[in-house]
Amino acid sequence: MRPLPRFRNLPVTLRVPLVMAGLMILLGFLASQSVLSALGKVQDARLSETARLHVEGLSVALGPSVLRQDVWEVYDILDRARSAYDGQRLLLSIVADERGRILAATDPRRAPVGEAVAEFEEGAAPPDAVRMTGDPVLRVAAPLLFQGRQIGQIVTELDVTDLLAERRNVSMWLLFGNAAATALLAFGGWLAVARILRPVGALVSAMDESKGAPRPIAESDIPRGDPGLSRLISSYNRMTTAVESRAEAERRLAERERFVSLGRLSSSLAHEVNNPLGGLLNATDTILSYSDRPEVVRQSAELMQRGLSHLRDVTRAILDENRLDRVGRTVHILVRRIARLQIGPNQIPNQPCKKNKPGQPPHLPGHKDRDQHRGGSDHHSGIALQRGPRNTDRPNKAGQPTDQEDVGDV
Amino acid sequence: MDAAWTCGYPYLQHKTELSLLGVPVWRGQPLYQSYLIVAQDDPATALSDLRGGAHAFSDPDSNSGFLVTASDLARDGQTPDQFFSRVIFTYGHRNVVRSVAGGLTRSGSVDGYVWEALSSAEPDLTARTKVIVRSEWLGFPPMVARADRMDEPSVMACKAALLGLSATAQGTEALKLLSLDAIEPGEDALFDGIAARIAVLSGG
């Protein structure tokens, strides 16, 4: 498990306060260390001063008594000195003569008169060098000077429990104070960052909820006080406008294409209907003119039948395609299929038979010579007549017309 | 010095130069005792149990604070320096109690009247000690003046004032502070017991 990637997955509104909280903890730790270090120095100085004053005071008071080896006087002075300190700091004071034998102590049961003072000097420091070590009891040893001469030794045990408790209390207050301050500032940081990043959140929401159609952010939501964010959101809004314009252009283009296709369909339909219609009218005219000539009537009837069949094919093609697809695609396909129906005037003449000279047979539509004078689409249809119907619409094996339209042909 | 409140031992030592102004009455009689005290948790019950320990005397001129114990040892042919490992003089009965209570010495010789007064005034101090031996009743420390000045008005006035303390309210208040009942003229016979101990100590 790698914590860093997981951290990276957190929201930025959470990561920033967390980073800030971490820095606050680091700062609090360093500040606490600094405070504790300063406190330690103050306590050491106070302790050293207490020890120094105690030793110096005892030296002045004890000098004559130690010289006389007066046990009671030495004890009396030590006992009064202890009472003066109210037993708060001095746990034990021992005075030894110049041979290192105990003359008196504030607790004679611990330091009996006449015993060696050496064992009490273990771990003892001079008054100026005494420091807090974490031990609740510290020992101080100093020579007993009187009139410039060392006449004995003073060993003192100092009770520093209160100083340790003070240090512990300060540490706890620092710990809880820093924890509370860090939590408070981290929470405030989270609120501030969340507020600062709210426009970014709105931007992300606008992009997420757009579903491919980005929506612009309201002008009132743009943070004018933040030039960077303001520029970013303005750029985003311009981008959404460009996307909308493009979508609108595409929509109009598609609509225009539909209209063009519809126009082309209409034109094709008119063309395909008009061609056989002309032929049918010609055939009708011929029948009316040569109703007494069965051969001519029969040929004209056949022509009419072919024209009507093609009209039926056109209608069927429209109906079939309309069933398949009622959208714009039908238009494109229809245009192409109708164009492939290949209905031309050479199949259904669109001009009436001219009156022949007596003895000559009437000129029937579809004659090669008559097809030459027609122009435009007729000529095109005439060419298609010579080629015959295109295979693209021929039925498949099941008798159904194929629908393999090539859109690219349209 | 016109007058002094002294111990019976120095009074007898200077009997030829001193006369009694009065003798305090404590608990109904002009007598008191010498106490041999040890620490509260000390198992000793007699002077003989204290051999080899450190001992605190009040003063070498004190009856209750020195003479009684020294004479008891003298009866057995011993001296304090021989019997005890260390002897110290604290020059005060209260200091004897402090010495024993603080553990500086194992035992001490103290004025019974002072110890009882301290038990009321400083019960925490005396509570750390206990009395294992009480001497016989001996003459209470007297008020004295020079014998050759006893007829002087000032000395006579002082004597009259001392003897009349119990008759006045102020005097009664003063006596109450001292835990005394009164001051009576007293007789030299009150100090015969002390004289006997002096004789023992001096080998007489």
C-alpha cells in the first residue's frame, strides 16, 4: 500500500489543509522544542542559583561550627536552613569535615554522623554546573570555604519534582495547544481553500454535467478578484460558445442538406412522372387518332402499359423506402433509386404520333429517329434505355430488391 | 544581674552565693522530673538499652538535662562519654527534643516540665519522641538572687511580685503562659534530691 498515490486521490480541498496541518505540526514541534529548551535553560539557571546561594549561605553560617566540630550547631544551622526553604527544594544537606567525615545532616538517619560523605558525592555536580537531567533528585557538591580555606564539604540533594512537573505541564499544554491550534487552522484552511476553489469546482461540475455540451458559467459566479481563475473561466465560457456555434452550424448544414435532398427528390419525382406521362398522352393521342388500326392501337396500349408499370415501380419504391426509414436517409436513397428506375421517353413516348402520309404507317414513339430531337434529361433517359435497367435494383434470389445503395453516388 | 530563673543544679553549685526568691509550682507542687527520651519508633525502654548510641544533653550545668543521666551512669561506674558513642550539648531542652526527633541522637535528657509544655505548644515535635525513663521528683528550677542583696528593696520587690503573681489577673495570665500554677517561697530542702545526685556524680 503506497500512501502517496492514495493521498493524490484526495480532493484538492482536503489535500491543501492536510499539507497545511502537517506543516503546522512540524512548526508546532519546532516551536515546542524551542520553548522547552528555553524553559530548560531557565530552570537550570534557577536551579544553579538556588544551589549556589544555598552553599554560599551555609558556608558563611557553618564556618565556625565546622572548625569547632560542633555537631549540634552544624545540625541546628542545617535544620533551620531546611525550614527556611520550607522543605520544598532541599531534600538533604550534608556537611562533612576536611577528612570527609559527616559532621551533620538534615536527615541524620540517612547520613549518620561520622560516616564517610563519599557515597553521597556520586553523581553530584558543582552548583554552577547542575542541570536538569530528568531525575527528580539532583545532587550538588561544593567545598566548604571559610576565610579562604577549605574546611569541609557540603553535599546537597535538590528535589526538582516541581520543576519536572512544570516542564511536563508545559509540554502537555504545548502539545494540546498545538494540536488544537493545528486542528483549528487546518479546519479554517479547509474552509478557505474550499471557498477559494469553489469556482474551480463549479467549472468541473459544468464540464462533468455537460455530457458533451459544455454549459457556460454565469458571470456572477466568476471570481473577479482572482485574475487567474477569472481568465480561466472566461476562456472556458468562450470555448463553450464556440462549441455551441459549431453545433448550430452543423445543425443548419444538415437541415440544408435535407432541403436540398428533398428538392432533388421532388425534381426526380417530377421528372420520372413527367416522362411516362408524356408518353402516355402520346399513346392516348395515337389511339384516338388511329383507333381504326388495331396494330397501332395495340402498340400504343403496350406503350401505355409499360409507362404505367414504371409509374407503379416509382410509387412502390417510394412506399417501400418510406416504410424502412422515415428520416432524411430515405430522401437520399430515394433520389438515387428513382434515378435508377431508368424510365425514359423511348419507353413511353411523350409526343403524339404524327399524321402519316396515306399508305405510310404512323410514327410510333420510341423510334430511333424520333429520340434524337429530345434534349436534356430525355437524352439521358434515351441513353439509359439503350443500356437497359441497372442491375443495382434487380431482385435478389429471393425475389426482393436489394438495397445496396452507395451513398457516395448521391 | 539582679535575679535569675535557674536550674536547681547550678543553684546548689552556687548555694553560698545565691538565695531563693521563689520556686514555681507546676501541677500542684514545686517539683518536676527529668525525662529520658528516644525516638518514637525506638525499642529502648531503659537507659541501659541506649548503650553505644548518640545522646543529647541540654547543658552540662542542667540538672534534668545532664545531672540526672550522668549520675545514673555514675552509679554504675560509667561516664556519658564511655556509655554513649557520642555526646552532644544542645544548650536548650527544646534542642534536645529536636535532636532526638530529628535523629541526630538516639536519646536525650530533657526537662520534664519543658517536654510537657512542648507537647502542648509543639505536639508535632514531641510526637516524634517518647519518654522511656522518668526520674524521681526533684526541686523545680528556682528563681534566685544574690544572697547578699536579698534585703535590697528592688530584690524584695521582685520577690514580692513573683510570689504574688497568682493573686493578680496579669500574674495569672503570665503563669498560664508558663504553664505554672504559682510561685511559692520554697525551701532548700526541695533540692535535696539534686544534691544527692551531685554527690553521686562527684563520687561522694
